[in-house]
Amino acid sequence: MSFYFLQGIKDMSQKLQNVRVRSAPSPTGDPHVGTAYVSLFNYAFAKNAGGTFILRIEDTDRSRSSKESEEAIMRSLRWLGLEWDEGPDKEGDPGPYRQSERFGIYSKYGQKLLENGSAYRCFCTSERLAALRKTQQAQKRPTGYDGLCRALGEDEIEQKMAQNEPYTIRLKVPAEGETSYEDYIRGTITFRNPEIDDQVLLKSDGFPTYHLANVVDDHLMEISHVIRAEEWITSTPKHVLLYNAFGWEQPAFIHLPLLRNKDKSKISKRKNPVSLDWYREKGYLKEALLNFLALMGWSIGAEREKFTLQEMVTHFSWERAKKSGPVFDLQKLDWLNGEYIRAMSPDELLDRIVEEGYTDYTDVPRRKLLSIMELVQDRMKTLSEFDESIGFFFAREPYDAETLIPKKKDASFTAEVLEALKDTLEGVEDWTTESLEQALQAFCEEGGWKRRDVYMPLRVAITCRRVSTPLFETMEILGKKECLVRFQEAVEKCENKG
Ligand code: GLU
């Protein structure tokens, strides 16, 4: 389907009274990161304008929708702090806010359209439609309904109905002309009517399709601005035709740039984690995730990348919205998450880790955890890394002798270093970072050892890892006794190997 943009973005100061916006996810599968993204923009805009943010559950597709998915959406949005003012679990005049509880409403509107000639009954069977589609595909033509039933006369319709032939109700898109709408971000978007499909509005079982339910609900819920992702741009002309057919005032339309994989395709779980549960489990901070999602479609100002939800709300305007978003880049999210982690005090960070259940070390005295936190905080990218990066403080981890051996050296060299180091370590009376550092430096200088040849095996001996928290601080926390036991084990490992 082709469409084009004209200049002239609508005056953005319009319609800022009584802002009512909605996020309208379909509860299928895991709670999607795109739902958070769209909800964030709806929320920020509504709160900035002193308006209302609504959560509407679009569960018209009964076979794909599930209660668990709906609960997961609500739980995830709440976790992110995107609380709705009206929604399935909240009071509101235009409720209920779950489309499955509104099924009685839609057929009446379908009838209205039949009566005023904006829609028609289509008796085509699914076999005919499938065959039509196949032919169109084979001829490399755009797929869509060919309008066969538009031409049915009253008598024919009556006859088919008398015979109880099932039918759908389709939108009667004008055969000629154009349909346009204004997008706050993109300006005027125009479609040629012949390219717009005669969309099914009510299925033969009387259930509405997305398009009818969406427009009817947006109208009844007095939605002032429809803010959704770019993928709906081509659905909007159908909605505009519906508003016109009903004689209703249109909301404003805003299509946010899509979240994209590296190859620019729409974000998908084959190429990126898309479940909000995944981000939460990994230990991304909600502040960082929101900030990251905000950057996908908006900027707070030149060069500034880190901002809070509240700052986004305060400074929100569509003028700073982007037409096309950057690629959804997890490395960038890791970086942002790290920034948020480093901006916290060790106390605050530990509180978050404990409260949100990212650590099993809850029996460890807080003072000890805090001193370890000071060593790991700078390197952490996610909260779930905490336990992973501190495990060796509480239990020796298995490693093989090879790990002790510095680059370009062998086991007997390593055994020799460790052997030589033993007395020095045992002789350190005051087991503090400073004394340990001094003792090790003196050891290297006096014995003519290269530092890296000494520090690497020592690090592995103490932490069981090649990459760890700073060595001497770690030794201080572990204490002399434990360090010497670990050291002895390493010596033996190395001797057995050599
Ligand atoms: N139910 C649609 C979705 O899942 C809503 C699109 C819209 O906001 O109109 O994205």
C-alpha cells in the first residue's frame, strides 16, 4: 500500500484540553517490550497535559488472548510505574475496559453502518477468499477483497439471509479519491482509496475485528489522541473512514517509530528479547528501561541521554519526537543500566537488590554485603549480576590448575612463585588492603618478579577466577585465615600439576 506525507504538521497546541489517551494491548503471549514503549509515551503525554491514561485490553481474538497474558501486562506496567487512571481493574464511566466484556456493544454499530450505507454484508466463503488471495499472490497483486458482494441487490441479500447464509460486515471504502489524516509527528498522510481494503468489521459469529472495536471504543472512551506504533499507519485510513461513516469527531493520531532489530526489521524475539519479564529477571532497573525506551522515540534535548520518567513527563512535547527510531540496542541498555546502578549509593543499591529479590545472600550481615557492594557496583550492568559476581566470597569455586598459570608460563613456574609468596603472605600481620598491597609490591621488587606473573595466580588462588573484584580489597574482606587456606589449596593444585 502506498502513502505519502505532505508538509505541515498540525498545530500541536490544539486539543490539549481533556487529554484522554489509552494503551490498548492485545493480551497474547509474554508482556511485550513494545507495550511498555507505547504505554510510556501515552503516559508521559497524558501526565504532562494533566490528562487521563487508560489501559484497555483488546482481547477480541479469543483464540490467542489469555488471562495470564493480561495479568502479565498489568504486572509489568505496574512494575515500570506506568499506572493507569482507568482500566480493567479500575472504575471509570466508559468501562468496562476489556473488549471481551463489551461484545454486546459492537454489533449495534455494525448495523448502523449497514443502515447508512457505509458497510455491506459479505457472504463470501472462507474458501473463496483463500482462493482469491492465492490468485492475487500468484499474479503479484496486492491482496485484499475484490468487492464481489458490494454489488449484491436487496433481493439477493434477503434470499441469502433467509437461507441463513453466514456473512461478515465489511467497510465500503469509496472506490475513488483519497483518505488523509494528520499525524503529529509525520504531518499529513494520504492514501488512495482504491488501495484501501474493504475491511471486515464484524465477523460471521458477530464478533468485531480489531478495527471496529478499536474505533468504537476510542470514541466511547472519548480518546483525544491515539498514540500507537508506526505499524498501524496503514490501518488508520480505515479508522478515519469509520469515524466519518459514524459522523464522529476523529482523535489526533500519532504513530511512534517502531522498535527495530539491528537489521531494521520490526523487533522480534528471534533477534532480541522482547518479554518484559526477561528484562525484569535480568535485573534491568525500571528507570533504565523506561529511559531507554523513551530514547527510541523522543529526545529531551541535545546530547542528553539520561533522564527520569518524571523529567520526561515535565518536558514532554511532540516536537521532540522522532520519526524513525534508532535500533533497539541492548548494549546501549546495558550502558544506561550501569549508569543508573553507579548513580546509586551502595546502600540504595543493596536495598533494591534485596527488596526485588536478586540476592540469595540475605543472611549475610549487611555490613559485609555493603563492603562487597563497594567493590562490585562499578562493574555491574544488571542487578542479577550481583550474586554471580560475589559468589566466591562465600564459597570456594572449582577451577583447574591451568587457570592459575600466567600467560607464557608453565605450572612449575607458577608453583615456584606461589611457594615463594607463601612466607610473605603469612607474615602480613595487619591484613588490610594497604598492607597487602605494600607487601606484594615489596615481594615483586625484592624477588625480581613481574607483577602480572604474581598477581594473576594470587587472584585465582583467592577468588577462584581470573576476573574478579579488586584483589587486595577482596583479600581484606575474606580475612587472613580464609585467604591462607585458599592459597594453600592453589599451591597444592599447582604442585600436583607440575
Ligand atoms: N490492540 C492493538 C495492539 O495490540 C492496539 C493498536 C492501537 O493502539 O490501536 O497493538
